[in-house]
Amino acid sequence: MVAKKFDIVQIILMLLVAVFCIFCLIPFAMVISGSLSSERDIFQYGYTLIPRNPTLLSYKILLLGSARVINAYKVSIIVTVCGTLLGLLANTLGAYAMARRTLKYRNILSIYALLTIMFNGGLVPWYIICVNYLHLKETLFALILPAVANAFYMYLIRNYLLSIPEEMYESAKIEGAGEWRIFVQIIMPLAKPVLATIGLFFALQYWNDWFLGLMYTDTQELQPLQLILRVLINNVDFLRTSANASEMSRLSAAIPSEGIKMAATIITIGPIVFVYPFLQKFFIKGIMVGAVKG
């Protein structure tokens, strides 16, 4: 009887999880359907799970400048990969320093990192430093370096590292290991959960960023994918709202602006959807320990 009751409870829980998963997938299915629907169908019937008159017009408009979109994809991939790796390295090194109880001024370093969360110099000083002093204008580094250091991520890693017993550091010191060897061979393998979590945060941040490209790049060859699609969507919205001439109005009525927005979402979400399953097993453990310990 106990086994049968357990089986029934397990079946009910599995059904509830399945229903929850279906509800989570419905918005994504509606986005795909919207990208395949005509503008008239969207305004007449709204967003549906199955497009009434499937069309690839939205994707064709997005891919009119396919060479530019492909180049923007390359820029976004390079920026995301390099930015994530540099961000992990910089923030892990800072967190390691703040987590080492033998470091003399680690509390001052922690307070300094905390102040950067609470206060900032503003947009204008930030722009002047990046352009006039660091000379990042019209370079790929302008899309990477301004977002490398993040005090919030640093604190998450620090709190995770504080959960590592101090005896491990002492035993490594006895064996003759220096700080760099301890960091690379002991701390980094133990910190995989929190590093995977922060790595996912950095990847999402860099992949979805368009502001840095808008601020520091004027040439199309250096513009990331999100900025290219944002400009395209804004141009489509301009055509639809323009009332300068009847011909412009007729043309804008045929442009599927809502479908283009949905198609842009599908195009940009792809890489992150494929990356997330590989990091999911580390995600909950890393964020929970990093948020609670310390």
C-alpha cells in the first residue's frame, strides 16, 4: 500500500511539473507563431499558438542585410566569449582577495567594492574616461572592458569562497603551494558552481547589450547584433508611424513590425537557449551558496 501511494503521489507530481512546463513553453510558442504571422492576422486575431497564414516575411526583412547581420553575430559572439572569460577572471581574483582572511586590508577592499554598488560617477565622467583616457572609441574593447568588473558578482563569488574551510589553504601552504597555485588548482575547481552561475550572468549581460555599441561604435563592422536589430526595429516603427505621404502609409501597412520584433527575439535568443542547459546543474547550487554563506 505504501508503494502504491508513493507511486500515485509521484505520478501526480510529474503531471503537475509537466503542466507547469507546458505553461512555460506557451509564451515561447506564441513568439514563434507571431514571427510567422502577418501583420493583419496579429491585429485581427492577436497572438495565437498556431499562425493562421504562415509567412516568412519578417525573417526575410531581417535578413535583407544578411552580411551585416552575420557580421554582427560574429561581433556579439566574440564580445560575449571574451567578456565572460575576462569578467570571470577579474571578479574571481577580486573575490579571492576579499575572501582570504590573512589579507591585511581585505575589509577596505570589500568596502571599496560595496561603494561602487551604491554610488557611481554618472554617464558623462564614465564616457570621458573610456574615450579620452582609455581610448576605447571604435574598438572591440569598448564593448568588453566597461562591463568586466561587477561588484555584485564579486560579492557572490566571495561569499561562496568563504564557505571553503580555511584548513585547505593551510594544508596547501604546508605543501609549498603559493597563492597563485592555490587559486588555480584548488579554488577554481571547487568554485565551479558559482563560476558557472556568474558566467551565465555575464554571458546574458554581454549578449543582450546594445548600449555600449551605441555609445562607443559608429562603424557598422563593430556594432553588435542587439544594436543592429534595435536600429532595424526602430526604422520599421518609424515607417509605420510616418504620415508624410499616402505612399509611405501604404508601404508601412505592409511591413510586419510586430512579426519583425518576434523574429528578432527568436534570432537573438538562440545561443543562450543552447548554453543554459549545460550550466543548469550548477546554477541553483552556485547562486544559493553564494547568496547565503559569509
